[in-house]
Amino acid sequence: MRLLAEDIDGPISGGWDATTRRRRTNTTTVRGECRPLDDGRVIPFRPGPLPPRYEYLGPIGAGGMGSVCSVHDLYLLRCVAMKFLAREAARNPDHVRRFVREAQITADLEHPNVIPVYDWGTDDDGNHFFTMKRVDGRTLAEWIDGVGQPAREPAVFEEMLFALVKICDGLAFAHSRGVLHCDIKPENIMVGSHGQAYLMDWGVARACNERPAGGWLPAEIPAVGDPAPSVFRGALNGTPSFMAPEQAFGYMHLVDERTDVFGLGTVLFTILTGRPPFQGCDIGAVLLEARVCAVSFSCAGADGALAARLREVALRAMARAPGDRYQSVVELQCALQDAIDSAR
């Protein structure tokens, strides 16, 4: 999801219900050609006439900026996923640039734990699309929803942890190529039917050396309670319930590899507790929680020696100050694997 500074007082169209601790469909704002239903779901728009190579099969999902559908590649005789940029979003050159960049970044990250991209183009109506591997499986978020609190089922708990270890491999590779994901959350992790794990949706990815130009910028995250100077606040890219403090303040010049480490910590937190770390009645409330970053495991969660070790890993990964976190994905991955091995 891409939030702008003026969006922070609006309602959340999805997310988690703070009372029931169950997911409310999705965590993206509704935009473009995707119209919401009364229960918050988003209807994918059907693309226009496709190039002769592809046959439309049906919708897969939708978000505020576009839709994903299933198509049959008539040349290679396989089913693939096709992601479309919504027509309204396509009128904005910046959105088109981001969409093409997402396809290019993902295609360049050839790794077993990054979803592969096959093709890019436009349909006969001029709608931008790219195709990628269609995974027979579910997102980690759907998996967690399906079992309630996974930590209560040891076998499922272990499988989820192994999937997270694999995602660390893919993210570490991306960092080695100078790419930050910037929107790591259970919804963006796809787990296949045979244990495959893929890090999805690189729509807000950025280069490690990409920094805002010009002017004086704060050198660190403000202390708890200090207001963020609005003059320095840029676009908020990511999902508030899983944002690192530097993202929640809009300080994109402070975003680096340790921001993605924070994201991995939020995924581990969700596996352990069955809920995201930051919640609220609207986007402004969630952003405030993310800025304060008072992470707590006081709610009911996983028990046992392994869970205790994993809570320590999650808390360090989600430290408010980047300098207090694991300094690389590999360092976090080693700590995660050590915790798993110690329980055997």
C-alpha cells in the first residue's frame, strides 16, 4: 500500500479487528478500478482484450492500485498470474513508473524465494500488465487465519518458522543486489503446497542508496512523544500495522536494510501472537502506534522455551532505534535458526 501524508486520518479499509483479533479482509486502501463491497472486499476489474498469447481464466485478487488474474499462456501452455495496473492509476505517470519498476526489480531478483516474473506489456486497451509464476498455495496471513494461533499447533508452528527462514534467504539476496522491499508482512509472503516460500509485491521497493535530495533532514528517529516536523515528512510507503518507526514518520532517508529486518520481526510477531504488532481504529491511530513502537507480548501467545527465544529475536528485530536491531537479515536469520535448533 502507498499512503500519502494527507491519508493518515482516513479509515482503514481492512486489517485486523482489535476485539476479535481476526483479519478484516485486507490492509490496503481501496483505489482505482477496484470497488469495495459492503464487507470490505475488493472486486478485481477484468482486463481488456489480452494479447493473443494469453487467455483470461479468472480473478485472483485485487488491491487499491490494480488486480491480479489467472491467465493461460498459449505459447508455453501454462497458467500464470497476470498483474494489472488499475486504469485510474495508469493515468498517473508516477504510478506507471512504479508499476514498471516493480516488474523490472522483481524480474532482476532471480532467487528461489522471490516470485519470478515472465513478461511485461499492455493489453489492447493500453492497460499495463506483467506476468509471474502462479503459486498454488496461500499467503502466510491466510495460513495464520486458518489455524487461529499457529503456536498452539507445534507442527504448523515449525512449518511457518521454516518458511520465514526461507524468506530471509530471498531478502538477503535482494539486499545484496541493493534492493529494499519496504513492505514485509504476512500478506506478502506466499507459501506453496509443497513448502515453497516466496516474497511477493515489490511495489514500494527502493534502492539501498536511494535518498531524498536537498535540504536538511533529521539524522535519527524522534524520541517518544516528540512530534515529527511535518516539513520533513514525505510519502508513507508500506502498511501501517507492520511499519518500522522511520517509515511511520515518513523519514524515507532513514530507511535501510534494518527497516526490512524490522519487517521480518513483525512477521515473527504475528506468527507468535496471531495478530500484527500495531492496531488502531483508523490509519492515524495505527501510525501513532508504529511511531511509538511499544512492542509487547503481554497478550496471549505462544508458550514454551522456543517461543521465549523467538520473542527475544522478535523484540530485537523490532527495536525502535535501527542501531539496536539486528544489523542485517543474515544476522536475524542466524538468530532465528539458532532458536529453532535449540528446541530440538
